[in-house]
Amino acid sequence: MILTVCLSPCIDVNIEVDSLSVGMSHKIINKRIFFTGKAINVAIGLGRLNAEAFATGFMYEGNGHQFEQELHREGVPYKFIWSSGRVRENYKFIDNKSMLTEIDDISQELSAEKQSELIELISQFAKSSEAVVISGSLARGMQPSYYREALSAVPSGVLKVVDTEGDRLFEALKCGVDLVKPNIEELERTFNRSFRTRAEMLSACRELINLGAKRVLLSLGKNGAIITDGKKSYYCKSINVAMNSTVGAGDGMVAAATYALTKGGDLKEILRCGVAAGTAAVTSPYSTSFLKEKYEEILSSLKVEEIKSNA
């Protein structure tokens, strides 16, 4: 079983309008609602790969039951720590010039008691898990050290996978992490500097390895991804596909890469599976995950090349 831990679920409301002007009335052309959260998306992706996934994390009584319905439809079992309040709602407005305007909600605060309850739940389920995936932001008022506390509840021998950035990532690495998956923007924010060349990117990945990561899978968006363990490094170029939605693309990459890792895949296999799932996810406009058929189609066409040390 692969346990996924969602620390901050959200509802993404994507709205298409003809134009967007401050102070004016607008009519909606199209509206899509996604019940999401990075680790929830990962669980759904794992389920679509026929992996045994289990979702946990925080959930809110006001509108959280819709997440249960989504997971039930996907056949993913779950158990949440429930709190009063509502899941945050993020709004994305897209106009006829493809300009994106985002309005992000704030999360509810969580009591120390609820935070401790989730740690206990992670400890309970991690004992029967091959891997634990923890990803995403934290609820309002939570400290970055919660990542370290949560991972400390995972028994030795269980694979740890993390998808986060900044201080949360640094705290997680104190526990030793088998795989981290930043994208290039997250990596730049984490180190507060820009990376223009492949050599600069790999150097930053090696810094994460020195801090406690065994493998770093760096997403480059439509340009594919890089993976390294500090000794060997590989690059996989994505293929050109119709991009219908970027929601959940990174989470699809985490799902497939984690599944490959649990099956004993080497760096090249983890990378290839991750890129295939991330690419397949952007072709699906009505879901936060990918279709298995599309994933397999893309996977068969991907090639991995080794990055020489002087690259």
C-alpha cells in the first residue's frame, strides 16, 4: 500500500470568460470545479495505475464530503482528520487572450490536537505501507517543522516521498527522503536564486541530496524532467501533446514515479514513468489526473539519456 498525506486540500474553480475587466459585469463561458490537493491527486493517479493507494490528511466539515465522493468514484479508500470550517476555494479566471488571473483562498486554522491526531494516523497506516507520500502546503498557522514531525512517524524501511518547497522541504530532508520532486520554479524559490543551465539545476539538486534526499526528480514542465542521485543523472524529454489543463500534472508525475520506486525501478525507469504521467495529465481537461491508456501510450515513446558530469 502507498499512503498519501494531504495537508491542505483545496477546491479549484476554473472559470472562462470572454474578457476580464475590474469593476465590470462578466458572463461565464465555461466553468470547471476540481476537488484537489496534491496528495489526493497522487492517490487518484496511483489508483489509475492499479496501485493500492490510501488517502489521508486534513478535511473540513463544510464542504469536504465532496472529496469523499471523488475518491469513492476513483475506488481509493481514505480516512481523514475532520475539522470545522470549509475547504479553501481557489479561483482561476481565463479570458479570451488566455490571460490567467488567480485568486487564492486562505485555509482554516487547525488545532494542535488535530495536528497530533494526523501524526498518530500516519504512524498507524505507515506500518503497513511500502511508501508514504507527503506533499503540498500547510494549513494556516502550521509550522514547516510539521513535515519533519509527520515523516518521523514513518517507520524505517518505508519509502518516503515528498513534494513541497522552501522551509517545509528543508524540514522534511532532516528525516531522510527517498525521493523529492520539485519543479524548476519551486527549486528556485527554495534556494532563492535562478537556474539557467542544466549544470546549475543539477548542482542545486545535489545540494538537496547533501541535505538528506536520496533522489531528486526535477520537473521542467513541458520540457520534461531530470533525475539524479548525486552520482548518476538522466534527462527525459516530454513529447508534444495538446495541453488542456495543468491541474495535477506534477502530482501525476509523483504518483507514477512513486509506483516505479516501490517496484524497484532504477533512476531511468522512475524518470520515464514520471514524465509519462505528467504529460498524460495535461491532456485531460476534466480530471486532476491522467488516463492510464494515455499514460501507457506516452510511456512507450519516451527515451532517457544520461547527463554526463560536464553537462
